[in-house]
Amino acid sequence: MTTSALHELLRQAAPLAADMSISDVADRLLTAEQRAFLSLPVVDAQRRPLGLVSRYTLQDIFMQRFGRDLWGRRPVRDVMNATPLLVSIDWSLEQAAQQVTAQLKYPITEDFILVDGEGAYLGLGTVLDLLKAMEARIDQRNRVLRKALVDLKESQAQLVQSEKMASLGQMVAGVAHELNTPLGYVRNNIELIREQLLPLLQLAETQGQLVDCLNDPGAGQARLGEALALAEQALGEAPLEQLLGDLDQLFGDTAYGLGQIGELVGGLKDFARLDRAKSEEVDLNECVKSALLIARNSIKDKAEIVRQLGELPRVACAPSQINQVLLNLFTNAAQAMERFGHIHVKTWADEAAVFISVQDNGKGMPADVMARIFDPFFTTKPPGQGTGLGLSISYKIIQDHGGSIRVASEPGRGTRFLIRLPRVQASELKRSA
Ligand SMILES: Nc1ncnc2c1ncn2[C@@H]1O[C@H](COP(=O)(O)OP(=O)(O)OP(=O)(O)O)[C@@H](O)[C@H]1O
Ligand SMILES: [Mg+2]
């Protein structure tokens, strides 16, 4: 408990009786045991504090001409301060400090009296001790606060990381799904190609046998006739023109499917770039494209994407982080659709900055929701569906890039997010200055 703090401040000072002479008090103040004190307590027979007499007062008296002769025999009661500072030992250090500093007068000429719960004298406390104890306490508080701050930062970093992992997981699931379609028909096409090749192989084989027969002087008419019949039959079963046309088509489709697979894998690589979180010069249109590619699966049943990508200068940024922001905006837009809608993605630049606008014609949001969307954990989605971290993390990422993210929304009409990223970031300006 905090009471122990005041116990530590307690110093033993033998109290004075009210009728003790001023001379005797002065002598007492000169003894070694009393040197630490500015003042001495005066108590009654029940040890109730009556007042404090300070060195300062006595010095004043003794500095007067004949001071000791005039005052020395008088009782200390006549010169004591009858309203001394009283502090109960049960108080907290803070309470005591508040009380003492509120009543303290300058210069500090007295100590304070510590009393027990019944108001009986226990000992003296010095202002200096009290201040030291407060300082130590504040130091300790500061340490605790500093540690709390470090912990907070750490857990925030962990949150950001786990959001990142969650969005990566979502993205991987989306991409796996996307890969399935081209993978399916590439596999199908290979089966078909294998089937289409069978009559061609048959044809090649019978033709080979016929050639062998023709080249063999010993081969009789009968064998030759048989080989010719087989070759003719195989030719009939392999309509060359049609087969070659079909195969061409199949190979074309397969190549297209493989191209799509390649594109998805490439997009995934561009998107993730976890290994390169540091700033690099990036064409933000590439980020938009790769985030759209990744989000395509979760958007396609909800909305059509309209792209309007302008010419952009490269800007220094962490592409994986920007991708994460865009993915958040696209997913939010798709989730805001009440019926099949549009998501309009537009990019452009001016002399100072690059802009990305993501506009949807979903359900929009009222002002009280809009005021809170960037708060961590704010979500209007049912439990288990949204963590409410998407936009707060996006906000932080854009802020870290020296940019801004703004929102405009109207219930029933839709929402628009506008990202502005400076072409030259403040940190670079500082570096080059
Ligand atoms: N395009 C939008 N249209 C309407 N409301 C939106 C839109 N984008 C965000 N909001 C609102 O802002 C809230 C916070 O969005 P945020 O992305 O931070 O979290 P979330 O989408 O709810 O959850 P999480 O992103 O973690 O899945 C959403 O719950 C929603 O109410
Ligand atoms: Mg979200």
C-alpha cells in the first residue's frame, strides 16, 4: 500500500512541551540529532501537536539586541507556529505532497508533522525528503509508461503484421482460385490433344508399313494390298485438315491458359514483394493492376471494374504496402455493393503528387460511420467478417509515405477514396537539404 511511502519519510524528533523555555529549545536545536530539521514539534500531554517552532524564528529573536535576555525564559508556546503542516501517516504520497505544496510558504522554514489515525504525534517529515520520494515515484512511473509505450508499439507492429498476413492469406486463396480455371482447361486441352494425336499416329504407322512393303522386293501382292488397305483406312479416319485445325486451336488455347497462369504468378510476385518492403521507384499503375488481378476473384460477382489509368511518374514507395492499401479499398468497395455495381479506379498526376481514386456505387455510409472508419477495430461488418483494421492500417501506410487518404460518401449513392502520394517525399527532401 502507498502508506508505507510515508512511513519511510518518518523521522524521529523528540517533541517539546509547550512550556519549555525558548533558550532550552534553542540549545536543543543545536544538538547533532536535530540538525536535519528546520523546526521542532510542540505537543500537549496527550502527544497532540500544538505547533512547530522553527530555527528561523529563534534566529530572528536572538539576532535582536538583548534577544536572549528578553525572550529566553519565555515558553516556546509564545513563538511557535500554532497552525503547523499536519500530514496523516495513512495518506498516500501524492496526497501528502499535494497538501504540503498547497500550504508551503517561501522560504521553507518548517518541516511537517506526521500524525497517526487518531491525530497523535508520530514524528517529523522534511519537505526535501518528500520531494525526493515524489521524484523517485515519478521516475518509476515514467519507466512504467516508457515500457507500456514500447509494448504498445510492439503489439501495434504485430497487429499490422498479422493484418498483412491475413490479407496475404486472402490473396493467396484468391489467386489459387484464379489459377484453377486456366489450369483446368490446360489439363483438358492436353487430354484432347492426346486423343486427336491417336489417328495421326495410326496414319503414320500404316504409312510406314506401306513404305516398308514397297521397299521390300520379296513382298507379295497380297501383303502389299493389305498394307495399302490399312493405310487407306487410317487416312479415312484421320481427316487431316480438320485435325490440324483442331490441334492448332487446342495449342493456342493451352498457350493462352499458360500465359494466364504466368500472369497470375507474376502478379503474386509483384504483389507480395515482402522481401523488398523498402522504398523503390514504382509506377503506381503497376500496383493498381497487380492488386486488381489479385482482388479479381472476390470482386467479379459483385462489381465490374472500370479502369482509367493515366500516365504516372515513378514515385518512391514500398509497393507491397501500397498493394495492401489498394487491396483493402477494392475489397471494401466490393463488400459495399448491395447489387451488382461498378468500381471506378482512376489514376493521374500533377507536378507535386500522384493520385489514385477508388470510387464505388455501393451503399455508401452515414456521417457518423464515416467519422470513425480510420479508427482501429471500427467495423460495421458482422462479427467474424471484418477486423476493422483495413482502413486504419491503410491510413498509417499512406501517412508513412507522406501522403494523405481522403473519403467522401453518400448513403445510397456510393463512396470515393482518394489517395495522394507526393512525388518527392519529405524524408527525401530532408536528405537532399
Ligand atoms: N467503400 C465503402 N463503402 C461503404 N462503407 C465502407 C467502405 N469502405 C469502408 N467502409 C466502412 O468502414 C468500415 C471500416 O473499414 P475497414 O476496412 O477498416 O474494416 P472492415 O472492412 O470492416 O474489416 P476488414 O478490413 O478488417 O475486413 C467498414 O466496416 C465499413 O463500414
Ligand atoms: Mg476492409
